[in-house]
Amino acid sequence: MGTTVQPVGNLLREWRQRRRMSQLDLACEAEISTKHLSFLETGRSIPSRDMVLHLAERLEVPLRERNVLLLAAGYAPMFPERTLDDPALAAARKAVDVILAGHEPFPAIAVDRHWTLVASNRAVAPVMAGVDPALLRPPANAMRIALHPAGLAPRIVNLAEWRAHLLARLRHQIMVSADPGLVQLFTELRSYPAPEGGGTDVGDEPAVVVPLRLATEGGVLSFVSTITVFGTPVDITLAELALETFFPADPATAEALHRVGREQAAAR
């Protein structure tokens, strides 16, 4: 039995409500009348292909879901989805590799929309020491590695704070994308044992800066991270790809990572 596609009007209304916009708000943003928008949402009018894309742009609908809207309206999908090793994405893949390698000796990873690890640099392996190898086998998930009891969680000094930060980040992504895969991941992560005395609360919004403090044999390493995404991508894979780069939050961490980097270089 095939998957039932909702009418495009229903989908547009769901995205508008998800963005907490009234019909008047969206109509003003899209420079159309509220009557026209109402007709589109109720199915009394069928939007043109350009109108679907116009409204999707104003609603900041992810590219993957824009294809769903186009199909629901009776049009062919517009945005391709290729694997990162596809020749058409060779330039993008090279850019990812250059960024990851250029960030050494500090850790950096590339993940897809479900936080599956796509690539990483050489500085990541030492940080992952002690993680259950089963968690590192493809398709490895960065969120699972961080919070699973057999992952990094036992070594994260500020686990309650970091856990709340990651869950808030994930919940924000769910609000933006309505991705069922992220909902499933969120449910799984929340089922892991909470840090003692840390409760189970999840912040409303991810904090701007939360350090990751990781216990190692050489002492506690402290990181802050940034997320980089491709600007104005027209491919679903690129639109959903994110690079997370970790920076030392103190001089001791910087020195420790430089030392490990020198040791890795000498061993090659």
C-alpha cells in the first residue's frame, strides 16, 4: 500500500501553524490576499508551482519538504538528493574535507540531518577513546555517541548541562523541520539515564555557548563548538549537512590538543 499524500493546502496550513503565523501574517509576507491564501489552504484553489515555492520560501520550509509540497500540488520535485560522494557534489565534498583537515589539531565533524556522522578529522579519534566500538560503527550517530552510557557520557564532567543543551538543540530542530527521524532520536536520547542530580529537564532553547568538559587521562579538556552550514544550497544533501567544529576553551586544552596533533604527525 502506497503512502497517502496530504492535500497541498493541508500541508501549507500545517507549516504556517508550525511557524506560528496567522493567515494575515503569511499573506503579508507573501504579498497575496488573505482570501487567496485561505482558498489555497482549503483546496478551493490549487497553487501554481511558483506559488508553492514562493510560500515555502516565506515559511522557511526545508528543501526535502518543499519537494513534498510540490508533489502534493501535482508537480515534479525540484530539489535533487545525491550522496556526498556523487561527482556532482565533488566541489562540496572537497570543501568539507578542507575545512575538517584545516581545523586540526582540534576536532571537527560533519553530520547529516539525523546527526549521522558523515566525516571527521584525525583529531576526533583521540577524543572518542573509550567509546563502545559498536557506537562508532557506521551509521554512527553523534548525538548517541555523546549521551549513550557506553559513549562519551561517563566522561563528560558537566553531563547534566551538556545533555540539556543537546536535547534543546534537537527539540529546536524538530520544531523547525517536523522530521520524524529526529523525534525518534529525541525519544531515545531522553530514555538514557539522566545524570545524578541533573533531573530530566530540557531547556526551551539551546544556549548560545555551552562548554563541553571532557575527562581524559591527561586531565579535563574543555571545548566550545560552532555549527557551519552551506549557504543557499539547491541540493537536499548539502542543505542538510552541518559541520561542527570544536575549539579549546582554555589554554590547557589547546596545549593538550597541539601535543596530540604533534604525536599523530610524528607517527605518520
